[in-house]
Amino acid sequence: MIRLIFEQISIWAIPVLLVGIPFIGLLRKVKVYDVFIDGAKEGFQVAVNIIPFLVGILVAIGMFRGSGAMDLLTNALRPVMAAINFPPELFPLAVFRSLTGSGSLALTTDLVKTHGPDSLFGRMAATMYGSSETTFYVLAVYFGAISVKKTRHAVPAALIGDIVAAIATVAVCAWMF
């Protein structure tokens, strides 16, 4: 019964929104098309404003990957990861997930292809990818869009969340699988 309700909601949600929002705007005597165009102009301006921040983060990621620093960092932290039962193969994914969506997707895909989708590493990689966020990308886009220079506690709090997500991924997957 509940499944049927959710199926109907998923089928009708977009058509209802596409018709409902303009209809409510017309009832309230809002010039829907003009408001839409103004919003689109503002969205384009926001996109132009955040381009320098995106270029900066993408260049930094490219330099980090190309320099071999990830391999050095992984090898340096291997004893610590072994002590806490964190698979060193997942460390690059945990780091890159905070930086880039496409780079972390490539690492996840590689782990799944190498170890198999039903392997413990494959499941851990997929869980880590799905339960964490591209922290620096999101912060660069949102804070860049509103010209925030001092992020205060946002970066440390987000990084703590990423670390907790990585550790919880390993613990939960090891427990469940």
C-alpha cells in the first residue's frame, strides 16, 4: 500500500510542480515568466562569480594528484590506518571525496572494478562515496557565491564530518558484511 502511494507520488510530483507553481503565481497575480527570467539572470551572474573559486580548487586538486603527494601521504599513514583497521586502499577515496566528485567517482569505480561490487572493499567504497560530500567544492561554490571570506568553523566542522563518515563507513560495512 505504501509502495503504491510512493509510486504515484513519484509519477505525479514533477507534472504537478510544473503546472502548480505557475498556476499559483497566476492566482496571486505574479508575472511568472518575468520572475523566472529575473531568477535565471541572477543564477547566471552567480555562476560567473564562482568561476574563479572553481578554477582554484580544480587546479589545486590537479597539482595534488599529479605530484604524487597522495601516494606519499598514504604510505606515511599506513601504520596508523593499520592500527585502526582502516583499509589503506580507501584512504585516497576518503581524501578525494572531500575535494572532487568526479575524481572520487573515478576512484570508487576503480575500487569496484578491482575488488568486485560485492566485495567488502567495493561495498565500503560505494558506501563512502554515497555517504560523504565534496566538502571543499561545496564550500567554494556557496561561500564564493555570497563572497564570504572568513568561513569560521565551517571548514573544520565539515572535515570532521568527512572523517566521521569515512570511519563509520568502514565500521558499519565491516559489521554488516
